[in-house]
Amino acid sequence: MEVEELKKQYKDEWVLVEVLKVDEVGQPVEVKLITHSKNRDDIYEELRKTKVKDVATFYTGKIPKKSYAVAFITFKW
């Protein structure tokens, strides 16, 4: 599934995905959904359990307003 399609299907949710393909700067462009939730803690719980080697987590909603900090992590094992 393409990342843009995933963002539309799971709007305003946290997602945990297996990364299948990245672009020239290493950003995921094709992924396989592992899980999704409105609650970020649910995603982190599944992340601890997963055995998938190349995963990413991200929020599909709007980026927070100015003066907020956000961290997006991609794991490669």
C-alpha cells in the first residue's frame, strides 16, 4: 500500500507499518500495515511485540501547531 493511500484510509490515527520501499532520501513510500489506533500507546505496545525488521510509526493527521515538538522514528534491525 502506498503511504498516501494509508494516510487517507486511517486519517488522524497512529500507524505501525512494515516498510517495503523507500524513496531516494529514505522516506517510506510503500508499506504494509501492521496496526493502527487513535491511541499512540497501542502502537508502541505492538512495536515491542513485532518481529518485523524494517518498521516505521507515524501519525496520519495534521502536523501540530508551532511550538510543539514531534518525533518520528523508523527502526531498522
